[in-house]
Amino acid sequence: MDKMTQRFNGPPGQEDMPYLLTPGPLTTSRTVKAAMLADWGSRDIGFRSIVADIRNGLLGLAGCDDTYECVIMQGSGTFAIEAALGAFCPKADAKTLVVANGAYGDRAASILTRLGRPVVKIDKGDSAAPSAEEVAATLDADPAISHVWVIHCETTSGIVNPIEEIARVVKTRGKIYMVDAMSSFGAVPLNMAVGMDVMVSSSNKCIEGVPGFSYVLVKRHMLLGSRGMSHSVVLDLYEQWKGLEANGQFRFTPPTHALAAFHQAMREHAEEGGVAARGARYQRNARILIQGMRDMGFSTLLSDNEAGPIIQTFLTPRDPNFDFEQFYEDLRTRGFAIYPGKLTRRPSFRIGTIGKVDETVMHAVLKAIQEVLTEMGVTDLRPLEG
């Protein structure tokens, strides 16, 4: 059977495209896709109602009371991250602590450096979780730290960080607590009432929408206090919020189709059973994938009590016949697009377990992986050293 006839012969449900086994963009339902078939005017009353529903729904999903606001920002998740860092982190006389254990913590620190905002970093490498005790010790050693930024699920490795434990030590010291929940919100429990002042996420993650916008949930008093703080016209959260509050409209052209799709995705998220049910499905996906890969002989980067349900990292086999690019392309011809490349320092690759995928898809990708390894002549799956 040649590659063209093998193309996308996985389980049904993703038309003629491969399943996206990545941390986002991800596979969406047909009904979410169908929601993008209508064209909306950005000032249309119906469209403004969609935007209001989304803002209110996100606040409810995060356990926010009436002291929080939701600001939607055009662009990918990093747009919201830079907008939040630029709006709330001090310009002088105080510092922001970034708790980093992967590429996305490092990116936040880089943004602050580029903005000229004082920043210090706890660097845990790319596969170790920070502890609340480490954060507490850093805060106690440097009273100038006023803000703390933490990633919830660091998709460099897939590790889930202890954001609630960190919240306690941050808030008992009277600091501002900000959480990047980009890859976790909607599937991993998160309640901003534990002491989170700011949370950022985006449309194309666990709520299973499509790319196009991101959002910031934030205490209203912080938003009001951020007037004039932003380094950017486009990324100014205060001005964006002021426009949305005034008439329900965006300052600049909104991603209408992505917002309509997300509105549908939020309905489907609730119908499935909310965060608990969505997270349980992803956990089942992860368990099936990890066990199947281990049964073949692969090793995971993280232990079971470290890995979350979002993306799984496997160590690259030492077999000289294993070539990741061929492995990736041959899986794609069978209908599965895994994450193309590594971010960890150890040789590894990642497979996402989120999106509109289930146990059938996980069993199918395991079968495809076994077929590809056989075709490549790979038999030694012990980890590559280094």
C-alpha cells in the first residue's frame, strides 16, 4: 500500500485532514467548524450578544465573582500574555517573579525583559515542577518582588504545576498572583477564588475552539489601575475593556468566525459535563496512550504523578533506524499529526491528548505508531542518551 492510498485512513470524524494530536490548534467538532459558515458583522447585535455570552461564560467557568472582568484580545495566546504583562507588571521599583520550568515560562521572562520591566526567574529546567516552598523562599529573600507569574500546564513537557499551593504562599505575602492557564483551562480544575488575580488562556485549547483570540480574566481594580501602563496601543487591556464595556464592540476588527466557533464550543463543553467531564476524557486518552507506548517499549519523560492530561512527552529511541521526521510524516499519512519537534533538553517528542478525540483515536494512533516503527525497522526503543 503506497502512502497516498494510506493517507488519512484513521477513524472517521476528521474529514480528509489528520487528527491534530498537539496542545493546540487541535481537532474540533464538526458543529464547531459549521459555526464558522456564517458571516457576522462586527457591530451586529447578534454578534455582540455572542461576545457578551463568551465573556460571562468564561468568568463563570473560572469561578470568578463579580470583582473580576474578562477582556478578549485578538491574536494567539502570547498576545494575551504580553498584554497582561504589559498592563500589570511594574515598570520600576518592584519586580515580577517568573516561575519557569519550560519554554513558556522562559518566554514570559523574555517578554518582560524586552519591555524593560524588572524580572527575576526561578529556573527549574524543562521537566521539574516548582514547589511552593521554593517560591516562598524567593519571595522572602527579595522583598522587591510584587508580582508572581506561573504556568499551569507547561507544554514543553506536559507537567502540571501546583498553582493552588503556590497561590497560598503568594497571597499570604500580599503579592499579585498571575497564572498562564493557556493549555489547561477548561479541562484541569482551576478556581480563581483561591487567590489568582490574573489568568490568561486562548480559544484553541481545552474548550476546543479554533485559533483567533485569547483572553485575560483579571480583578477589576487591577484593570482600572492599569490605565496608561501598556507599552502598546493594540495590546492595551484597559482600552480594550473600556471599548467592550461601552458598546460590546472591539476597538479593531474582531475574529468573528473564531468567536462564533468558540460560542458553539462553550455550549458543547457544558453539554459534555464541563471541566470534570472534559478533563476525564483527556485523562482516559492520556492513560491509553502512555500505557500503549510503554507496552511497545517507549519511556516517558515524566512520571505518572507529574504528567497532566494535555500532552505526553516520550524519549527518543536510541535505535539508529529511528528518524523523527520520517516518523512524523508517516504518521501524518495515516491520519495523525503529532507535535513536530522537541522543546525539552533531552531528545524527545510529544503527542497531544486533547481536542475532539477519544479512546478510539488513541487506540488507532497506537496501531499506526506500531506500523510505522515496523516499516522503519525500529526495534530498540530504549531512550537515546543525552
